[in-house]
Amino acid sequence: QSVYKQSYDCPGNLKWSTTGTTIIGNGYGSASDQLTFPSGLLIEPKTQILYVADIFNNRVQKRYPNGEVQTAAGRANCTPGTTPDALSNPVDVFADENENVFVTDWNNHRVQFWPKDAKSGKTVAGNGTQGSALNELSYPSRILLDSKKNVIVADTQNERITKWPFSFDPTTSVGTIMAVSY
């Protein structure tokens, strides 16, 4: 059975199938083809690689168009941690055409940058300490990059959106508040 929708933006009828196809996630678990609480998703437009923030496996998985699945960020054994080679509940992911990955590291209150095939990441937003100062984050949940590679972060517990220059020195890098909720 299919669902049809008339659209004023697209001429003619649009048609969607009512059944889906699993493209990654072979049930609960920590094998490379399994996910445990997947969250953020991104398909990089040029490479068509699908990235998935796999929260409870403390990693980001990438699925190539040919079906191959690899870990893009986090430890292969899925254990959480605070060191540069670890993530703790990654919630969202952004990737570029060179397979470099930016990930919101929820429990570590930071955003990590993982170059392609890297075994560890570098902090590019936040300093790993929960707080409300401009060099701190509190449970970052979403991430984007603008055209200048500024890192835009939804700083959830601080109820603000911050912008960070793309830098590898979290001790001197501070965010700029773009929006705040009072």
C-alpha cells in the first residue's frame, strides 16, 4: 500500500511506500551492524555516507553506499570515557565530504572533531566541564557548521545556541551566544 500527497510545491502527486527498509541496525547490540539508541543522523550530500550517533554504544557509525559499516568516532569496544579516544553518549553528528566528523559528546559537555580514520578526537567546543561560562557547555545536543567552519552548538541545559571558531585549543576558545532562552 502507498500513501499519496498532492503538493503545491511539486507538480503531480507524490508517492511514498508504507513499508521501510533497514539500512543500518541489525537489532540491539554493539557489533558494527548493530545500534543501541541511535539518535543524530546525517547523509553527507557529496559522498552519500550515512552517519549515526549511536548513543548507548558511545560511538558514531558510518555506512557507506555499498553497505559497509565502520566506526567513525568513539572506541571500538563501545565503552564510555572522558579521554580524547572516547565519547560518552554522543547525541548528534556532522560530517564533511572528507569524512571528518564533528560529534556532540553529551555527558562530556564538549564537541569533538575526529579526522578521517583517527583513533581519537580533539575538543573544538566546550572544555569537558559542565558549566555556563562561554568556554563551557552543558549537555550539547545538536551541531552544525557554517560556511566558515564555525561550530554551531545547541547548548541544551544552558538554553542557548553558541558559535565556536574552528580551533583545537579549548583552553582559549570561547563560544559566542547566538540565541538564548529566558
